[in-house]
Amino acid sequence: MRLLLMSDTHLPTRAKRLPETLLEEIPRADVVFHAGDWVDTDTLDLLESRSRRLVAVHGNNDGPELRARLPETAYAELGGLRFAAVHETGPARGREARCAARFSDADVLVFGHSHIPWDTTAPTGLRLLNPGSPTDRRRQPHCTYMTAVIAAGRLTEVDLNRLPRR
């Protein structure tokens, strides 16, 4: 099972549209995650129409229309793994312990907010993944998204994909 992870698209304030490279990945994915800060409903409509399955949450920059359509936290069981998605997890310091306590029933947590890619594992085994942002690199050298594979009940081939500079 192929996964595509993104967050913090901030359309159309940070970019006019999603990068073509990312759009080409959507039909290849069995499940697309978006960890919030969409800003516009058009991007949600686009991902809903092009994704086989979308697991998505709203972020702190999302208004009433997006909040009415998306939860603050989403859960999905995929290929024998329990996933949670949320936008904000708080400061980097102590993140693993804090998230392991909050998401004790999950195997993988997909999150956003910082625009900073993150891939760590808490002592409890919870895998924390932040794909960064495909449209707003902030202090990062590249805009990014993640892809991953679930095989035999394990998360494998977790890749941080860098997008070319505009």
C-alpha cells in the first residue's frame, strides 16, 4: 500500500497551486494524508476528487468552511497499522513523549504546522512523521512531501521528497 503525506499547503497564499510533481503522485497513492493548513476549500475538493482515500485534518490557519468538513484529529487503520493525523504537536522538545502519551493507540502519527520535515520514533514505538510543506519551505532548503509503503504490517520506504525551487 502506497502512502502520500503532505501538510501546510496554504493555497493560494503561499503558492497558486500544488506543484505538478506532487499532483502526479496522487493517483499512485492508495491513501493520501494532509495534516492541515489548507487555507482554501478548492485544494480539499481537488484531493477528494483525485485521491482513492483521503485522511485529512484542519489546521490553525483553516477557517470555518474547512473546520466544518475536517476533524482536528483523524484516525485510520491501514495494512495492519494504526495511523493518527493532527496538525499541531507543540514544540520539538519533548515531542516524542508528549505524542506517545496523547496517541498511545497509534503506530504512526502524521502531523504538520512547523513546515519542518520530521521522522523520529518515540520510545514506545510511535513513528512521528511531518512531511514539511510542498508550497512554503520557510527556513528549509526545499519544499517537501513524503511517500511511504506499508508492507506486511510494517511502514517501509519512508522517503522525504524534495521539490525543485520555483
